[in-house]
Amino acid sequence: MSARVVVIGGGLAGITAAIALAESGADVTLLEARPRLGGATCSFNRDGLIVDTGQHVFLGCCSAYRGLLAKLGMTEHAPVQDRFDVTVLAPGGSAPRRARLRRTALPGPLHMLPALGRYPFLSWAERAQVSRPALAMRRVDPAAPAADTQRFGDWLAARGQSERARRALWDLFSVSALNIAGDDASLALAATVVKTGLLGKNNAADIGVPALPLGELHGDAAATLLAKLGAQVCLGAKVTAIEGGAIDSAIEGGGRFRVRLARDADLAADAVVLAVPHAKAAPLVPAGALPAATVQGWAGLGASPIVNVHVIYDRPVTDLPFAAAIDSPVQWVFDRTRISGMTAANHGGPGQYLAISLSAADEYADVPAARLREQFVPALAELFPAARDARVTEFFVTRERRATFRQTPGSGALRPKAATGRPGLVLAGAWTDTGWPDTMEGAVRSGLAAAVELRKTVLTSTMGVRQ
Ligand SMILES: Cc1cc2nc3c(=O)[nH]c(=O)nc-3n(C[C@H](O)[C@H](O)[C@H](O)COP(=O)(O)OP(=O)(O)OC[C@H]3O[C@@H](n4cnc5c(N)ncnc54)[C@H](O)[C@@H]3O)c2cc1C
């Protein structure tokens, strides 16, 4: 008989665990509270326009996430740049200033040096200092507790990075990767990003941008694959409790665990993967499965918001697929015209749909859309002169108040491993101890770690599970 595994949470962590366990021969049921799979990576339909609630990108080095895309048959729909290539814009009156950070074919970290050496938004003296922290990063061990206690900004400042260099260069990448104001980020997590992306292979930081709405790329594709693998997916299935799992406990109906649902009948399971956000996981962990201090410690991970500002023009205003900005409230801006399915027929003209992605967006999370419009429409016009003559036909805002945990110093110590004190109950989620920031790559890694933990413990001995 196959092992019965219940996976709770249908984000990328739960999807990955469910696929891996179903492939191993387990009898998998995936329970997701919402009416769709995909978790934080989701899309909705707005008058025929397919909108992602938050623009997502990934890097060439995101091997686990790219492995999931391959399994879902989605690799070609999430293309990665041939070479890292980012246009950085800054307001400049009638002619906005513009820089291009493009890597060469040299091995890392030499691949970035020519572009950084020419970067016009820093002085000559500041440019000369940039390689100092990049090279010093070689000696930072992201897994060392000492790295988890330091602020990235302090560490950069101690290595000659001026306020200007931190804002106009390092923030470009650290704020979006770690969703926290650059100076405040945990050095350990920044080190993971810099070491992998900048000091690793020369293609590690090449940027991947989904070419399909996230709902299709992840949620729909996962539902199709899981059905093929024989896994059962239950949507609108909110779990209210997990019981059992103690060594001597016996569950009526067999299995080691009982999973209670808000609306449906309870499920018996031999193993459970709990793959929900940290605040939701804490009350679901059965008493005694982990020390109370560990579970209470998760609360300290907190939450950090991401806001997306969506602006639709009556005409094209830029031919850039995406760009970063400095000296502007705009952080990153993406052309979503094609991905959203916007056409002349459904939006009345050859318009353009831009989405501004604002990370570490505490100051914007509660600001009314009308006020954001007053700020961001002129800000875009300063970066894209063609926008000055264009008419804004639609403007709306999406807000993810708990987009990621707060990736500040000390957060590493609060992230738990997959295993709990109850054999057969494992944790997953981008917030668990993956060594990676709260990202799609971290979520997929956590799902794989959960599946490996179950395979090497409870699923090997009694059940029909392939190794
Ligand atoms: C706006 C935004 C932009 C982002 N940008 C990027 C980016 O550019 N690149 C990147 O790599 N990452 C980005 N991220 C982060 C990335 O989306 C997350 O790290 C990742 O998707 C988290 O996956 P997860 O499976 O761990 O959690 P989630 O996606 O949160 O999934 C958890 C699931 O559990 C379900 N659930 C909760 N409680 C229950 C319950 N009681 N019963 C059943 N189900 C339950 C939830 O409904 C949810 O579907 C972004 C996130 C946001 C919000």
C-alpha cells in the first residue's frame, strides 16, 4: 500500500513537495485554502487583462526553481537573458540619464567589472571602491551565526561604500532580492545573493522574467502535472488542525496523523507536509512537535510588504522590457503589455501596460491609490519622456502586505529546519531554513527538503515509496 501524505498549502513549496512525493509513489493529497494553486505567485482577471498581483523575476542560478519549471513544462515560458543586462534610469529634466549594466563573457567576478567601472551614477572614486566588498564577500560564510547578526549596510559602509554607492548601486539589487531597505538587510542573506549571483558562474545573475501570467506558469501547470501523477488536489480546503503523530498515538481510520478541515471531512495520513506561511503554520503545529520557543520564535520573522503600481497608457512610452531606477520613487518597472493579453481590441488602442514593483514598501502599503497616482505618474514621466504626452487610461494598485518575512539581522536563527520532533510531520515554505532569501528558489528548495526528509524517515520503512 502507498503511504498517504497530506500536503497543506499549494504555494511553490507545497506544489514542489507534492510533485516529489507523488513521483516517489506516495498517495498524495494537496490541500489549499484558496480557490487556486500558486500561493504568493498568482494572477487575476481585470476586465480581460491578466494581472499578476506582484511582478516576479528569478536569476540564472535559481537551479531548484528552474528544475520545477522544467517539470511543469514551462522552461520556454520563463526565458533567462543571454547575458545579465539591466538599464538603470534616473530623472534628468528633458533627457533622463541612463546606464546599462551588462556583463561580459569573462568569468565571475570579472564579468561585471567593465560595466561597474563605467557606471555613470557613481563618482570615479566610488567606482574604484566597488570591487572591495565584492571581493571581501568571498570570506563571508552565510551559514555563520555572526553573518546573521550584521546589517548589510554597516558591512558595506565599513568596506568603503558611501551612502551614494549603497543607494545608487547596491540597493538596486538588495532591496528587490531581500525586500528590506538595503542597509537593514541581514548580511547572511545578502551574502547568499552576492556570492551566488556575483561571485559564482558568470551567468548566475542573468535575469529570468516570466513570459506568462504566474497563475498559468505555476498554478495551472502544477494542477495538470499533479493530476497526471495521480495526486489529489483539493482547493478551498482550509486546514484547521493537525493531530496525532506522537510515537504511541493511534489514529482511528489508520495512519499517524489526522488533518482537520474547516468544511470537509477529516483526513487520515501517514505523513504531513505543512507548507503554509509562518504565521499560519504556528497554530497548526501540534503541541509537543517542536519546542514552544521555536514556534513562538517564528513570530519574530515578521512581514515585509510589496506594492505593485499598474499604469496603462494610451500609447507606447518605452521599448525597454524592464528597467531599474534611481533617484526616483520608482524602483523597477516592467512592460506587461504582452503578458497581460492586452490588445487594441480589449483595451481600445495601441497602449502600453507598465507595472512598477516596489519592494520594502512599508511607506506605500496603506497609501490610497489616488495619492500613489499623484506620485508615480509624474515619476514615470520623468523616466520616460514619451509618457509626458501620453494619457493614462487605467491606474490601479495591488498590495501584498505580508509578501515575505522581514529579512533583517537575526532572522536566520528563527528559521526552522524541515524536520520536527514528530517523525512524519515536516515543515516547508520559503520562510524555513533554506539558506536562501524568501524567494521562489527558497520555496522550491524547502519543498524538496521536506520530501527528502520524509523519504529518508517514515516513508522508507513501511510504505510503497520508491527511493
Ligand atoms: C508581490 C510579491 C513579489 C515577489 N517577487 C518575487 C520575485 O521577484 N522573485 C522571487 O523569487 N520571489 C518573489 N516573491 C516571493 C515568492 O513569491 C515567495 O517566496 C514564494 O512564492 C513563497 O512560496 P511558499 O510556497 O513558501 O508560500 P506561499 O506562496 O505563501 O504558499 C502558502 C499557501 O498556503 C496556503 N494556506 C495558508 N493557510 C492554509 C491552511 N490553513 N490550509 C490550507 N492552505 C493554507 C495559502 O493560501 C498559500 O497558497 C514575491 C512575493 C510577493 C508577494
